[in-house]
Amino acid sequence: MSAWTIKTETYDPDLALEIVRDQQAKGYTAWIEDEHGKAVDEEALRMHKAEPTKATPAEKWKGLLVGLASAAAAIGILYVAGLWVDGWD
């Protein structure tokens, strides 16, 4: 028998709880994960005490590197476009 994965994204904790309860009532195994794939305590979410997740230092560095790489690529493209416009002199 194949296993199926269904994912839904929402920022509304009440909607997330409603979706999970509905799926569990239908006999499916359902749970809530945060944006990092970690399971969220449904009871804490019901009591509105769930803490928002924070980016790890590794994720912050990845974001910085992606931003710098994007800037470098944009400058490189503009440089090559300038050479092309000037006739590669």
C-alpha cells in the first residue's frame, strides 16, 4: 500500500488545528509541523502558547550568502551587458 503525503500551509493556528482534527476524524494520521519540519505541540497551539520559531545561525548565514550571490550575479550580468553594448572593445 502506498503512503501519501498531503501538505497545507497556513499562518492561522485555528485553521491548522481544524484541518488536523478533520483529517484525524477521517482516520488519517495527521500532525502539525513548523516551517522547519519540527512537530508542533497541538495542546500548546490550542492554548495559543506556541512560540514562533526563530532562524538558526546557519539559516541566517545561508540567507546572507544567497543575497550576496544574487548581488554578484546581477553585477556580473550588468558588466557583460555593458561589454556587449560597447561592442566588446
